[in-house]
Amino acid sequence: MFARKLIAEVAGTTILCLFGISAAVSVVAAGEPSGLLIVALAHGLALMAGIYAFGAISGAHFNPTVTIALAVSGRVPWREVPGYVGAQLLGGVLAASLAHVVHGPRALEAGLGATAFGSGVTVTQAFAAEALGAFILVTAVFALAVNPGAPRGLHGIGIGLALATQILAFGPVAGASVNLARTFGPDVVLTFAGGDPSWSQLPVYLIAPVFGGILAAGLYALMTSTSRRVNVPSPR
């Protein structure tokens, strides 16, 4: 049963990262001025598709940030976290490899859609952008997928739009990855393909999204516990 979850995580993460990476490569190759919108929509729509395709099997995390936030809140056993994260990282590498095969030399010219700090962006700015982006995404996950009172069937749309929104807001700062698999995959493939990945920036993409995700999980726990206390009928 757990093996099926891991396969679903590999497949879903591959879909998310492949179309996100490919959109970034295509935008650079085409010199498209509205590139940020295209990249944001590609990520959001791919995540939406992955959630509806694999959500019933693995929960459709596709992101170590989401897995860790769910584990911190007690909704995923910690013993399953290494398997989930390993599957997601594998999906990121597979996605970058497929993008490299599909786009050929053009992919390397575009940096394989790798996430990196924007020009003049400090570590503090990048950390804040990645943490805030992850906060938005994980808040949507808890509000729409974890919350039992959420509208049924709309979680994929809402979570996909949350990912797209944070890319539109923070993309120029540090790529708005909020997903270690999305950053790790292209960096690995670039390393073996003769590119120039920004490995020195990886700690920000590792720590900041997890920090933002845990904050979102904590806020959700606080708000739901407060709501339960408010709604408890007073004794007569």
C-alpha cells in the first residue's frame, strides 16, 4: 500500500515539475514578455491535474514542504516522511531529465528552468519570499484538503491557484519554488549536463519553505482549536 503512495508521489511530482520546468524553458526560448504568467499557470494547472489524478492514492503532496507540514500536524506518520521526500526528489530529477530530453540544447540555454535568486536579491529577501510562498500554499492545502468542512471537489483548483498566485507574487525574487524537489531536480541534471547550478543557494530552498509551511500548519491548528472552543455549547 505504501509503495503505491510512493509511486503516486513520484508520478505527481514529475508532472508538476516537468510542466513547470518546460514552461520556464519555453518562455525563455520564445522571448515571451508575459512569461511569469505562463510559468505560474503551468505550475498551477499541473499541480491541479496531479491532485485529481493521485490525491486518493497518496494525498498528492508532491512537495517535501507539504509532507513535513502534514507530519508536524500529526496527519502523516513521521516514519513515512523519508519515503515521501525521497519519491518527490526522484520525481524532480525525472522531470528535469525529461525536460532536457524534450527541449535538447535549448533547455541548457534556458538554465533548465532552475530556480535561483534574482539579480541583486539578498539571502534575506529570498528566504522571506520562499517562506511566504510556502505559507500561502500550505494554508490552501489545510483549508481545502485537510479541513473537513471545505467544499468538496474544489481542493485541486484552489491549491493549484494558490501555487500560481505565489509564483506571480514572488517569482522574480527567487523563482518561487517553495518545493525542494522543483529546485533539486534541475540542479542535479544541470550538474551532469554541463550547466551551472546554484548549489550555494540550495539551503534557502531547503529551509525557508519548510519554515513557512510549519507556520501555516501551526496557524491552522491554532485557528481550528480556537473555533472549537468558541463553538462549544455552554452548560445549562
